[in-house]
Amino acid sequence: MPLLRDDALSAAFDHAAATYDRLTAANPGYHAHLRRSARRLGLPAAGRRLRLLDLGCGTGASTAALLAAAPHAEIVAVDASAGMLDRARAKAWPHNVSFVHAPAERLEEAGVTGPFDAVFAAYLVRNVADPDALLTAVRGLLVPGGRIAVHEYALGGRAVDRAVWTAVCRGVVLPAGRLAGDGELYRHLWRSVVEFDTAPDFGRRMARAGFDRVRILPLPGWQTGITHTVVATAPGTREAAA
Ligand SMILES: C[S@@+](CC[C@H](N)C(=O)[O-])C[C@H]1O[C@@H](n2cnc3c(N)ncnc32)[C@H](O)[C@@H]1O
């Protein structure tokens, strides 16, 4: 079975939206790790006068993490799945958060234009058909010196990392996904991680896409060696842009 992409992936997420929050709530560390990755953007002044993009916001878990790190920022949260977005929109948000239904590859058509001071992309990049093109486009949306945090299942590269990921999927994720009626999406989750970059390879991919100061940061718990935050900046400095 090929990996799910584009409309097929959105349709799978539309269906999974009903149970997504319950499944992620059962994943120890899911929300705390998102908050940690959002804090790693190092956003100043609680986000005052900043404009942030949450790419692949899903049901809003990453948006909530971004909001916790920068409660005063303007946050635009985008997702390609209408079902996931409906769940996000149904939650209570302050006026500085807005949601847009669009694929990350076609933001401009949906009226989402830069510049942004920072981008957060949690569990998105591994899912897109052309990660290099996406990362290059995202870099172009950032102000000079703007920041990106990619929070992703990108394995550490040791055999044990892959073995733990496969064991967690076989023992927990795949059975839970099948029970929820979303077996195909959760099989995609397992395989897309195994077939995606290791964290060091992903760091190199970020550098190739033109990002500076790429750092790969670990996360604790069972996700050690499995989930990472990759932070980087767009070339230039804010002062030079002013
Ligand atoms: C695993 S969920 C993560 C959601 C959220 N960021 C979180 O941390 O809970 C991945 C999300 O990315 C969205 N997605 C996948 N490919 C996309 C694309 N090309 N453009 C926009 N959203 C996409 C899916 O619809 C889904 O809601």
C-alpha cells in the first residue's frame, strides 16, 4: 500500500477527527511535548506584535501549544482536513487565533500570505508529498531571522529507535486505530515514520532548504529517540529587515 498523500490523506484525517483527541490524550506526553516544542521557538514578549503560523494544526492541539507559548501573538492555523478543522474551530479560542482550510502547499490561494515571525509544524512535514518544496516555501513566508519549529516523529537513527517505534505501533497505535475504524491512517502513521528521514537527515534537509542555525532537540519519555523538535531560523536578521 502506498503512503497516503494529499486528498486521500485529508479524507483519512476527516474520518479520524472524531476520535483524534481521545487517542492523543491517551498518548503520554503528547500535549506537554507540543508545548515544549512551541516554547523552543523562544518567542519574546509572550508573542506581542508577532504573527505566527501553525501549519497542519489538526484539531488544534499544536495551536493550543503555540498559544500557551505566545498568548498575545496573532496565530493563523491552517489544515487541509475539513474534519480536523471543524473539531479545532469547535473549541474556545481568543480573538487572536484564526483557522483556515487549505493545503500547506496552496496557502496563497487561501489568502494566507506572509510574512510570519515564526512557523510551527507539528506532525506535518513527514506527511506531505514534497517536503523540500514545502520547507523552501515556508522559509519564504518568514521574516529574515524568523523561526521555525518542526515537531516530528523523526527517528534518532539507532536500531533501537526503530524497534521501539514499531513495538509501540504494533502493541498500541495500530490496534487502537483499527478499533476507531481508522486502520489505514494509523498504518500510514507507522510506515511514514519508518520511511521518513532520521532526525539528523531531517536537520540536513532543513539546511538544504535554506534554514540557518538548525538544531535537533530531543523529547523525553517513550518518545526519546523517536520524536524531536527541529528548530531553525530563516537567513538574515530582524535588524537588517527593519
Ligand atoms: C498528525 S495531525 C497533527 C495535528 C496537530 N498539528 C497536532 O499536533 O495535533 C497532522 C495534520 O496535518 C494535516 N495535513 C497533512 N497534510 C497536510 C497538508 N499538505 N497541508 C495541510 N495540512 C496537512 C492533516 O490534515 C492533520 O490534521
